[in-house]
Amino acid sequence: MRFFADFHLHSKYSRATSPDMDLEHLDKWARIKGIKVLGTGDFTHPLWLKELKSKLEEAEPGLFRLRRQNKLAQNNGWHPPQDSNKENGEDLRYLLTSEISCIYSKNNRTRKVHMMIFAPSFEVVDKINAHLGWIGNLKADGRPILGLDARDLLKIALDASPEVLVVPAHAWTPHFSVFGSESGFDSLEECFNSLTKYIYVIETGLSSDPAMNWRLSALDNITLISNSDSHSPHRIGREANIFEGKVVGYKALMEALRLGKKAPVSIANRLVETIEFFPEEGKYHYDGHRNCQVVLAPEETKKHKNICPKCGRPLTVGVLNRVMKLADRPEGFVLEKAAPFRQLIPLEEIIAETFDMGVGTKTVEQEYQDLINRFGSEFKILLETEISEIAAGNAQIGEAVKRVREGKVKIEPGYDGEYGKIKIFEKSERDNFSRQKALF
């Protein structure tokens, strides 16, 4: 028995988020996606915490579900069959999480490190918030900006409870991460000093995948997780984690994350796989300068000495370049016994590229809804459903899902805040599908 978990997202109280990032819409979209465990995000924000306490009830120790009276009906055309997680119960489980933006000076440099916190209870959340509230304004943003050393944040969280898990978020992005080219560190030890032993997990982020992280031997005993960092409900699950076993509580999930590949088969939950973007699709995979529309591979950046060839300003050095700088292993190295991963493209993006339309268009949204209603959940479609069954409704979408599963896609790499551009079909192939459809 397996289930999907996405731990990192933001509420409607964070900047640049959808007003639908509330518990009701997240619950609805988790069913559409096929997600069983979802982070709450933003537990540091007073108004969001008030909603969490009033609308959630404990289901298992440290895991919560939305109270029945708060659920949205699957209406307006949504009527998917029961999803594949029925064995674990139909209700989504929420896990208390938050992200903190630590901005501070260390070793004569300004550091900007985003950190995730996983908490076992509201009581522990209250302790953490009380301490952080002395340091900065928790009301200003769902992801508060605090003048706090990441190491000190780790200590505050551990002092609140030894069951807390603290995780460096999107560990490679240039501007706000532990290894970021603009303000990060060259090692976990440089960031966390004597408390490094309490860092068990890092989040790889959209612009890197586990294979890139395996190139650093220093991360061999660190569990790699992947999450959506979603700011709107329909984007949850774009990266996710697959666990084995039944959902039994917070402690079992944290044990699985702390032990990672060392976890014995006998434990209640094991992290068995992660769902990844193709890292080229991430916003910071390559180097570049968005204003000048300059995008460069690391080798080209080196030739230009990290300077934009158009305007002469510094380039934003991306994730691939940064990994190459810190790596002590060659590209293609496979870490023995590490959890495997699959690279996927969100279903809406697959449909949009197939039809050569935008993700938000009515045609794409209707096709997406029809597929969910036929097969049950997005993950079921992307990972399990027979291609012939998908193709029975639309041959081109069936072929597109097949190519994504096989990794047969072309992507112009993202850079300096711009997402990569996906290409599944050549124009001639798309025209051929159109002609065949016209014949029938």
C-alpha cells in the first residue's frame, strides 16, 4: 500500500498566493490529485493558525483532517470515482508545517536561507510561534522574514520539541537556500555548525533532482524529499513523495524521513520514491539574465566569467552550475539504495502542450476535468492508467503521457526566475494527429 505526500505549500496569507489557498480548496484538490498527506504551510501566521485550529480535527496522532462541515462538495462538473487511497480512508491528512525566511549575516556575507518546520502538535506550534514572535512580525506574511540565523532557528524548534523536524527548503535555488549561489553556504556544516547532526532531510527543489544531489558525497546520509511549494491549489503535487504503508501518524512519517534509505522494512512507513519535475523545467536550472533574455549553460557562463554578454551585469548562477561546483562525483553517479525517483510533467501542462494552448484555457481545463472524472486522480493517470485507456479518449494525449513517462520530451531550460519551456510534439506531429482526428 502506497500514498502520496506533499509537505511544502503556502496559505492565502503568504505573498503572491491564490485566495483559494484555504483548507477547503486544498482538501478538494488533494482528492483530484490523489494526495493523501498535505502540509498546512504557514502555521506561524496568527490568522491561518486560528483557521487550522478551528477547522481541523486530529485523525491520527499529529495528523489532522478537515471537519466534515467544512468540506466543499465536488460539484461544478467534478465527479471523480474514489481514488486509489481508499484503503487509507477517504480523508486528506494535514501535517503542521511552515516555512521561515532567515536573512542574516554570517562569515562576512549576507545569508538568505528558507527553512521548513514540521511540528507534531498545536502545542508545539504555539511554543515555536511564541519564541519567533519575539524576533519578528509573524503577522506580516505567511512565510515570515526574520533576522535569525538558520542554526538558531533549528535550536528554537528543537527546544520546543525533539519531535520537530527542520528541513532546508529548495536547497539549491540561487537567492534563498542553504546552497544557493547568491547567499548560501558550501556545506551544511558551514550553515548549522554543531547542530548539523539534526539536519536529516533536505528539499531538492524544482530545479534539481536526486541524481544531481547524489553527486555530493556529503549528502549521502541525508534524505532527499520533493514538494510542490505551491501557491495555488491546482499546483499541489507537482512534486511529491511516495510512502509505503498505512497512514498511522506523525511519528511514523518523521521516522521514515529521518532514516531515509537506512529505514528497515519493518517500520510503519518508508519513503520509497519521489515525484520530480524534469529539473530543466525549474525556474533556476540554467544560468542567465532574464532582462536580457540571456540563458547559458554552466560552461558558457564560465567563458563569460559570470557576466551577462549583453549588459555587462552579473548573471544569476543557477542550480546546475552550483551543483557542478560543489560536486565530488561525476554526472550519472547513482547512490546505492537511495529512493528512486520519477520525472513527470503536471497533467494540465501535458494537455496544454498537446493542444498548443495555455494552461488556463477552457479547452484545457475541460479536458483535464474529463480525464479526472474518468480515471480518478491525476497521479493515477500519470503513473498507473494504461496508455490505451487514455488514448481511447484522445490518442494524442495518450501518446503525450507515454512520452512523459519515458522521458522523451524536450525542454528549454529555465533560468533567472523563468520556467523552462516543454515540448512534447513537433508541429508536424501535432498536425498529423489533427488530420487523423478529422478522418474519424
